[in-house]
Amino acid sequence: MEKNVFSQPAPVLANEAAGEHYRRLLLKAPSIAERAAPGQFVNLRVTRTLDPLLARPFSVFYAEPASGRVEVLYKVLGRGTAALAEVPAGTELPLSGPLGNSFKIEDGAEVHVAVGGGTGVAPAYFLAGRATAAGRKALLAFGFRDSSYKLPEELMRRAGADWRLASDSGGTGCHRGTAVDLLRQTLDGELAGARVALYAAGPAMMLKLVADLAAERNLPCQASLEARMACGLSVCRGCVVKAFDSRGEAVNRTVCTYGPVFRAAEIDWQAYVGLE
């Protein structure tokens, strides 16, 4: 049987700023780069020591099979990512992946809209790039706290898709409002009448609101969920969410193996955002 998940020491090619708030880690991992698909993630030990003890899950931001390069987009939010930000090029870090499932390009859609917020911009970006490379029309809709969170324009252009940006405070080149506000405006405006498929990744409430909008308009929608995936292999059971099976019955699903990508209609969104 072909091996689909690989664990290997991955040399760091670069660890650099990607705008004012994000960082981009470039790793040499040919086996993972060849197989990674949008929505999948890798488990990365952020140091070569046992401190922190657990590997961290990161969505794949970009994978280039020809060069064997895998990229991770991250923000410094805690002790693990603070340690990762200090790792110099040339260091080898233990890496496992690709893990989880991936977005599936919806047949019959004319436009594929990838909605991202927070670190969810990574899988949305990867999806839009792969859709464009496959000859599909794709649009990125990113929402940020403020315009300083934008990714550099050269990175946005690399995806090959059109993009629209939103921030809570507006700003140059940004719609004033949330990513969901931007999505609704885009569906009512330039995409009115088009057959649209939605793909979303980001904070829980953003995902719920995208799912609600998709249901309201009868649009196919897939969502990449965020959860505490300590092992990435469904062993620790730390990433269980409430979902519905094909009969509509409530079930528990581990995000790391059943997901992280789910059909939006599968998820109990009230439970996911903690509104129960």
C-alpha cells in the first residue's frame, strides 16, 4: 500500500515575516509537498528539543511538488510559535504529514470562493491557488482585524486568483466590515446569478456565519475547522466536535481524521461556537 503520511526531519529554508503580523516558514519536504492538498495540515515540532513537548498542527499554506517545498503561515500567539519564530534557516525540524482530509473542488460551480480569516487564510489561499491552477475561476475573500494584517501583495498575486479584502476598520484596499459582510456583498454584486461554491477557514463564528449564508442561498459549502489537535491521529480525542451523520443523527467526530474539512451541513454549529 502506498504510504500517504510521512515523518521526516525537514530543513528550514527560510523563516521570515509575511506582512506585519504573519510569518512564513519554508520547509524542504518533498514527500509531503508531492501529496499535500488544500485543507490538510502538518504536525511540526517547533524546536529540536522536548520543550514544548507536543508538536503543533499547522495548515499547509503552499506546497510545490517540483521543488519539494512546503510552506506554513503562522502568527506568534504563544510559547510554541514564539519559539518557532526564532528558528534559523538550516535547522532541521521534525515534520509529519500531510494529515487530515482536504477541500474537494465542487463540480458544476462556475466560481470557487475561498473565505479566510485569522490563520484560516492559509488553507483558503492554498485552495484558491490549486483551483486556479486547474483552470477554475477562484476568488479569495479575506477578513482581518485591521488592514495591517494584510498579506504582502506579491504573496496574494502568487495564488493566481482574484482577491477581495475586508477589515473591521476599513483601510486602503479593504471593504469595511467582516469577511462575511464582504462575501454577502460580493454574492449580491459581481457574482449575482453565478453558480458559486464556498470554502471557508477561520474563526468559529466566521465559519458558522458562512455556513448560514450558504444554507440561506442553497450554495455548496465546505469548512475547515480549527480544534486542539494534539496528536493529529485521532488517539488523544482532544479535537472532537458534534456533527450529523448521513441519517441526520448526532455523532462525535475528530477534526484531525474526519476533517479538518467538513461539509458545512454536517456540523452542529451552535455547539461548535459554544452557544449551547
